[in-house]
Amino acid sequence: MASAPNRLRRVPIHKHLIEQGFQKYVEERRHIGKPLFYEPPRARGGKKANPQWQKVAERLGEWVRDSLKVSNWLQP
């Protein structure tokens, strides 16, 4: 079951992401009121049943499982 896009979720951050400035990026996106991993203006008029954020989450999950070889027990 997918979590709602506005629901608070605490996630540990790898130190390499911190070194690369991920926390600054998160704050910048929060300040301008945009999601972290997609641009709403780039949406192609999808249906409410398949929102853009859900598709991005699916693709991110595929990348984690396929490219990074993370087993299926972990859900991003």
C-alpha cells in the first residue's frame, strides 16, 4: 500500500547523501513548495487513479531493485 504524499515519514539519510548536499536540496524544494523527485509542470495530464507522484515512486523503486540490486523486501 502506498503512503499518502503529504504524510510525514522519517527516513535515515546515508552520510554520502549528506556530503552531497541532499538536505539543502530538500530544504530548497520545501521552500518553493515542490516535491523532491519530480516536477508537477512536466505532468502529461495523467488520470487521478495514476498520479504523477505514484509513477515516479514506481520508477524509483525499479531503479533501487534493478540497478542497485536491493532485494524486494525493502520498499523505497
